[in-house]
Amino acid sequence: MRENLHFFFLLFFISFIAHSQTKVSGQIKDPNNETIPYCSVYFKNSTQGVIANEYGKFYLESENTYDTLVISFVGYETLEISLTKKVNLDLNVVLQEDNLLAEVKIFAGKTSKKNNPAIDILRKIWARKRQNGLHMFNQYQLDKYEKIEFDLNTVDSAFQKKRIFKGMEFIFNHIDTSKVTGKTYLPIFINENISEVYGDNTINKKIEKTLGNKNSGFDTNQHIIAFVKDLYAEYNIYDNYLKFFDKDFVSPLSRTGINVYNYVLADSAFIDDKWCYNIVYYPRRKGELTFKGDFWVNDSTFAIKKINLEASKDANINWVKDIYIEQEFDVINDSVFLLTKDYMMSDFSISKKESSKGIYGKRTTIFKNHLFNNTKPVDFYKEDVNIYDENVYTRSDDFWKSYRFEPLNKDELGIYKMLDTLKTVPRFNRLFNIGTILASNYIQVGNFDYGPIFSSFGYNDVEGVRLRAGGRTYFGQNDKWRLEGYTAYGFNDNKFKYGISGKILLSNKNRLMLFGGNRRDVEQIGVSLTATSDVLGRSFASSSLFASGDNSKLTDISLSTLGFEIEPLKNLKFSTTFSYRTLQSASETFSLDYYINKANNITKGDLKQSEVNIAIDYTPKKKTIGYGVDRTIVDSRYTHLHLSYSQGFKGVIDSDFDYTKLQLYLRQPILVGGFGMLTSTFEAGKTFGEIPLGLMSVIPGNQSYFSIENTFNMLNYYEFITDEYTSLHLEHNFNGRLLSRIPFLRDLNLREIIGIKGVYGTISNENRALNASNIPYLAPEDIYWEYHAGIANIFKVVRIDFSWRGNYLHLPEAKRFGVKASFTLEF
């Protein structure tokens, strides 16, 4: 999607400055020169501190001035270091063993689960976690200010001298140092959002209403705004699992935390006149989705006062080198602890090496003006389907001065001016245009997009080499109408193909849309059980450059559609489509023939069919971007329920058959806390009436060397035919949970996947009697099944699946074993 990649492309070209008073870094070792991991490091007489990493390294920064650094760990003498300068970097710290505490040295390394005061306190947190915070009230409302910032990090002099920045050297005028990692960084993007949050715990409803949004350089670009917000999903530290970048991290406050964390009661002190305990935690094992850090907890309510979390360096997550979180809670009414500030920083990088360059993503969220037990009607929490208020994204400077909970410093304000300067630099505009083409797959010329450019070349057995050219209208991200078309030519069959479609949004409020189009092309039909209404849709199997077995069973198809679509409720969509299609074989070796008389001595090779389809799509929790005719899905991990009713009409526009078809599709991904993702796909359908091969439900095979979703890897095209079917696909991605326990594989960050697929189907005797093609009608009346095991995240982008056929091994050309590949970009 063009806008998201625009965003990351632009992240390398803007800057600002910040200032801090005290900086300190170093490494902690014992007298034997062995590193001591997870020590507590903080400024004396403050609650500002960090936990050293697994190599004993630390970096700590504060806007205040401090003269003493304190380093402690149970089993060692606490060390105080005088800070003679504001900046004290690369300290070599040696802790001496504390003989007086020899009896508790069990807390160094793996700690005991028994007789551990830290775990005793943890159990009291579990008992009270639903009695703290917003859970204490039936209803709540609050104001929320969110600031998201992106910085280019590890900016050294050699990087600044690269030729790519020629003419843009001014962006390096101001560089600062991260208070978390100690690396140099160049701030390049900022986004601010003001909203009102309302919640009702009695009906489990919550809604957030945006009052204003502002960012540097992207104005009203909803794609960037939504993409940035999705990177930083909401989380509750009291939950057992915290979801970041589609991964389930075990919370240090989780009931299962004692199985994956070590806990140490390190200190106690008054914070805001409340006596609190300080507990340090760190992972028991490497390679798991865990954190290290510490938290302060009140001694009476056992509510968290302050917590910090830093993801394990060896956690199996791509493109993210560091995750760091701080949360602060304030006391209201003497006993209610409410989250008032949330800070999260992520270090996005291709490599996890310490010296690698990357991008910091920093989110600061502040909550204020809490009100409680103000009941709202249920309809108040109803989400808008498609309401777009451009005023929200064009608020005045006076609005932001009034609503910001903390003022921006002069350097943060300077980010808003930087992009305007860059736009005057010709070299930047050239680089921006190249990035636009690679990101969007289209070349924009005025209000026309040429592309998709990566679909320009293809190959199949009928067309041979296939060249394609096409494009679409594009006036902006929220276009109310759009036209799209293409033409293609095959050098084997010497035929031109084409497709054209159009759609217009008639109503914003409920997304009432009119659409239609026509396509004449060569297609591999029967590669999906559930039909699509996309008139220009053409499967990957139709243009596979590399295929196994006979790949000539292609069809000449002419398809025309006209339909309406409406979304009366958020993510609930109804559509009605009228279609007319003609089908005939595109190959001399493949036949779609059927008998047209009872004596079975007259055949017909082409098919004409008119059809009306009524469909319901329900996709709860689906996130989309855009308010025009085209919307982009942000995250594919949502429930998808599709119900379809189709009616064929014989005689309408010379149509050949009467029939009724019912179909059900259900896809359900489930995050299995700490054990990866289980995805199930269930499909069922039945056709009532007599129909030939061209209208049958073909069990989708896969003769390519690449994975195609919802197909059977070990089936050939047209191997099984049905008019009634039930199919189930189950796949579990462990996200490296198992391989992370194997020492010589742990560092590769591979991810293991297993799956099983099955289908059952039948064909009526009447439909069997119609068959005059050279395709035998074979239905999987004994459940056909196959299974697969795969390794994903090879070089972070490659997945290899090994598939085995479970039965029907006696059939001619039955494939017993196969290997499929795919390319993915995932965290």
C-alpha cells in the first residue's frame, strides 16, 4: 500500500533536537570479570532507573541533574558511584559479593518459586487485579493525548556523508541521544492525537472519539495515521499476555509468569506518600517472548504504581530490535490507582546487531480528567461505519495549544516545518517518487496510476508468455469513484484479453456502493470453493511461471457483473450481484462438454449462465484504512464469516441452467497465549439442480511450487469434483516456541508450523449423467485429507512447507509428497 511505504521512506529525511541533564552508561561485572545481568541501576533519591540487560550493560538518562548512581543486585554489595559530570559513559562497574547475604544468593540466576517474598506479593497482585483501576467503576470517561514520534537512530558521521543525502545535509544539524539506549538519533516524524474515551464495564463496551489529529508532513493521510496507531495497539499490563506486533508476550504480572520469569524483592520506599515494594524480574530462559525490568507495587491495594518492561534481546520477532515500556499510575481518592502516563519505544531494524541502524518508534500517551459512573445509552457506543470529518485533521494551532496535556518543545515543533523544506529539494523529490513506485506497485501520471507493475509478465500452458498493461484512476486516498482496467496478450494463443470495472460510493454513512464490470480472459477456474464478486480477480494459478503436471485445464471466460453493496453496521456487509458469464475450454486437451438431451448423444462445449447472488459478510474487529470506494485492511487476523445464496436462471439472456447454490465460509484465527496462532478455515456448500462441470464446486488443487491459501497442496486441478462439500483446514504456527528450546537452532529464529486439511463431497446421479467432458467425476466420498509441516522465517522472509497426502494414493498421478514455498513479511 503506497501510503504506508511512503511513510517509512520519508522517515529518513527529517530532524529535531532534545536536551537532557544526566547521562550514564556502562557494564557490570563481578570480581572474576563475569558479567552480572539484570542488576538494578537508578539515580539515588529517585525512582528513575533501568535494569541492566543480559550482558550487564545499561544506559540511563534523566532531564534532572543527579550526582550519584546506585547499582544493586541481591547477593552483591550495593554500589554507589559519584557522577562528576553530566555525561558519564562506558563505566566499568565491579560488584563485590555480599557475604552477609549468602543465604539469599539463590536469587542470583534462577530464583526459587517457594519461600520467595516477591512471588508472595505477586499472588496478591493477581487477587486484586480486577479490583484496581478502571475496573472499579461501572462507567468511566477520560481525555487522552497521544504523541507518536519516529527517529532515525545510530546516525554516525559516515552515514551523514552518504551521497544519497547530497543537498539535504541540513537535516543532520540536530542530533540527540536516546535516554533508553544511549544511541544517537535524528527525529523525523511526529503525530499527535486528542480523543475522548468512554467505557461501560457493565456491558463491556468502549469507544474512542477523536477530536483532533495532527502530523508532520502527511496532513489528512488516514493510511499513515491508522498504520502508525496499529503499530502500537493498546494493552493492559494486568493481562496474562501482552500483544505487540502480532506476538503474545508473557506479562510479568501474569499468573503463568512464575514459569518464565525470575522475581526478586529488591527494595521498598515511599512513592507519592504511598509505601511501595520494588520487584525486579528477568527471563528464566532465552528465546521466549518475555521482558526484563522492575515494578513498584503498593503495600495495601497491591496496585502497580510504576512499571518498566524491556523485551528480551533474543525474542523471536522480526524487524524489531528493542521494545521498551514505562507506565506510571497516580493515586485518586486515596486508594484508586489509575494509569496516567504510558511510554513505549520500539527499535525497528533489519538486523539485531548492536551497531545496526534503524528507526525508533516512540509513543507517549497521557490520560487526564477522569469521570466515573456517568451512564450512556447503549447506542452511544455504536461505531460509525464510514464517517469522515476532515476538520478533525485540520485543527488550528489554538486548538492544539488548548488541548495538549504537555507542550511540545521548540525542536518538536520544528519537525512540522522540516518536510516543507525537503519538498523544495529536487533530489528528495526524485527519491520520493522511486519509493512511491516500489511501495504502491503503480506509477502515477497525473490522476492515472499505471500498474500493477509486478503483474506485467506471466506464463501458462495456453497463453505461453503473457504481457499485461493496465491502470486505474487515482485522485486521492478517499476517492468516491474509481475506474480500473487492463489488457493482456498471449504469444501462444495470439489473443488479446481485457478487463474493466468501476465503482461509486453513493452514501458515506452506510457505504452504499454501486459496482460493475466486464472481463474476457483465460482463467484457471476451480481454485477456490467460495466465489468472489471481484470481476477483475484472477488467481495466481492462472499465471504460474512454474507449475507441476498438466497445467492446460484453462478456461476462456467472459464475465459481466452489476451489483450493490451496503454496510449498515460496522463490519457487517450485505451485497446483491447480478452476473452473466460464458465459459468454454481454452485448450484442445481439456473439455467442458456436457449432454443436452436425455439420450446422451448430443453435447455442447460452451456454457451461458445468468445468476443472482445475495451475500452477507461479517468481519468483527476488522481494521480498515480509508473512507472512499477502496479500503485497505490493516490486519488479517480477524474472524471472517461469509454466507452466500446464488440462483441461476435458465432462459434469462439465453442462460442454460436453473439451480440454487448455498455456501458458507468461516475463517477464525486464534492467538493461543504464548503458543502461537491457530487458524481454522471451514467451508461448506450445496448446489440444488442439474449443472455441468463449469458450474460444479471443484475441490481446489495446487500445481504450483508456491503456497496458495485454502487450496490442497497434493491435489491436481479437477482431481475432485462436487456439488455438495464440507472442508476444514487447521494450521498452527508456534512462532518458534519449540525451536527456541534447541540450542543450535535458537539463534536462527525459525518458526515451526503444522497443519491438516480435509474435505468431504458428493455428486448427484443427475449431474454425473450430464458429464461429457474428458474429466472423470470423482468426489471425495471418503474424506480426502493431507497434512503438512513447515519452517517459516527463513532469512525472515521465506517459508517452506512439506506436504503429505493422507489417502486416495491409488489414483493415477496421485502426488504423495510435495514441497511448497512462500514469501512473507511478518514481525
